[in-house]
Amino acid sequence: MRKISASYIFPVNSPPVKQGILIISDFGEILDIVDTGENFKETASLEYYNGILVPGFVNAHCHIELSYMKGLMENSKGLPDFIRKILTNRTNIPENLEEIIKTADDEMKAEGIVAVGDISNDDFSFGIKKSSSLYYHTFVEVFWPSPEKAGDVFGKGEFLFKKLKEYGLKASMVPHAPYSMSPELFQMVHDHEIENRSICSVHNQETISENQLYQNHSGELLDLFSNFGMDLSSIKATGKSSLQSILQYIPAELNALFVHNIFIGQTDVDAIKSALKKPFLILCPNSNLIIEQRLPDIELFIKNNLILAIGTDSYSSNHRLSVLEELKTITNYYPQIQLEKLIKWATLNGAMALGIDDNFGSFTKGKTPGVNLINGIDFENMTLTKESRVKRLV
């Protein structure tokens, strides 16, 4: 049994406790949180730290298999240019890819991450995930905008989905993005999610041209895919945003993760809340700044009481796989957002999105959520600073 204390404990499911004591078993199970009030005393059996204790982070969106692209995508000029570079470099798979993926997995552990929602287009990362101490939910991502390939693309996705099940790993088959899916492929994936009661994840409104594609069948994405020989004629103009145009393919009763959300407006928010029972918006701010040089309207999401979680995206669009670094970026651009709220996004909300909040996300008795220490806190304003760092204690 361990007794750990710090300047504050953030249980997440209840208010922060000043100089409380977190009692955990040798297996990391939360046994109790003691509110010492005015009677705190350091003892020989107590570990005490200057900083805050928070549950292990949940990285709700990553592409660990793209870790070999670190540094290759610098200076992208918007998402269409980024996709062009991805498609150009996708076939240049290094021989030491498994080693690179293992390094990324190790980095996430060091950054206090305990669970990951990870996108896979192939099986490169499956062995690492099987042996990792991190919890992985793998989203087998399929895409192809031309309907004639829908059956073949779906077949490969189903093969990977079954392989993950054989590995004993949690998995879903999911659509890539509104601009890369034919209606036929969208419907196949939708039906698969319904049949398997799967969590859905979809890249959403990461570029203005995604909306333009559906509003009037124009924009940079249309030109990009045409240059790569992909026919987008099956994607019809609806006069609406991309999100509103594809909601029929998102299972209404199941967890639905929308990733990036840079160009969401109020009408999109209204559509999500009307159509879906369990929507989650996943924020990947550092990736957004690198690719599109802008962030989503996070205040809009808060005003509408949407459930927000945090992702790092991949090394192809980020310099680090660190949830804390994402929170620091949000703090820099939205200093009015309370630290307690940010910690919830990075822990419990991500766990809820991945359907693992029975064991992760909060210091609740009986859970084994991991324990992180964050130091470098501005306690006067109760906020993160540039100097904030995370250390995994449990």
C-alpha cells in the first residue's frame, strides 16, 4: 500500500483536495482519498510532492503507426497539402518501423498516458499494442471515395478488425473522414458498427474545403484527390456542411468521436445534439496549429455543454505525444478555461469516450487509473505554465 500526497489532489469526479492523501494498493487500486483539512502532517510512510496529483491521461486520438513520419510534414500549408505529403510518403515504410512504434508507445507511458484511442490502417502496430502496458482501443480506419472499391476496402478493414480480436485487443471499424468515403462504404461501416456495438470515430471538419466539398462540390480537396486519381463524384453537394451531410452514417445510440472540429459552427453543434446520444469532440490543438494554423472554437463547445476529450494525433502532425502539452496549448489560447475542467477532458472524458470509465479517468475507489504528478503549477491562479511537467507515479 502507498500513501501519496501533494499540494492538491484532483479526483476529477469531485472537487480538488488541498494536501489530501491518496491511498492506493500495491496494484494501483484506489482505496481512499483522505481530506486532511487543517491537520496535514508529513510522516515517514507518506510520499509528498509539490504539484498536483491527477489520474492517468487518456489520449483519445493518435496514429501510432505513422510515427515514422516524424519531421516529414513540416511546413504543411493546410490539410490538403498535408494529405498530399501523407499519400506521397505512405509507401516509404522503414525497416525498423516496429522499433519506431515501440519508442512512441514508451514516450506515451513517460508522458503519463494510460489509455489510447489509436487509428490503424494496417497491422504494423498490433504486436506492440498486444505487449504494451497501455490500454489501446484500435480504430481500424477505412477510406476510398469511389464506390467501386467499397467492397475491397471494407474487406481489408474487416480482416484487420478480426485480427485485433484474435490478439485480444479492443477494436472498431470506422470511417476516415467525410471527404474520403463513398456513400456505399459509409453504409457498410455504419452497419458493421451497429452489428458489433462499436465506438465510432471520424475526422471532422479539419479544413474549410471539407465543407466546400459538400456545400457546392468545390474546393482544394476535390482537386487534390482528382490529381491522385480518386473520383469524388459519388459525394454529392447537399448545400450543408460535411458534418450535417454524413450524420446519417453515424450510429445514433453508440459513442461517436469527432476529431479536430476546427470548422464546426452552431448549426453543426445543434445537428450533433439532435441526432446523437453520445457525441464526444476530440481536441488535438497542437496538430491543428501545425496543419491549419488555427484552433477550434472551444468556447462554443463549452457553451453548448459538449463533452470534450484530448488527443495528440500522430508524429506526422505533432512534435510530441503528450496530453499535457495539448493542455498547455489550450491554456495559452484560452486562459479562462479552468484547470479542473482541462484535467477532466484529459482523463475522465477520454475514458468515457473509449468506454473505459469503469476503470480509468478518476480517483474513484476500486479503479486503477494510474497516478500522475504535474509540477510547475501557478497555484495563485491555479493554472498550467510553460514549465509544467508530468511525472508518472503509478
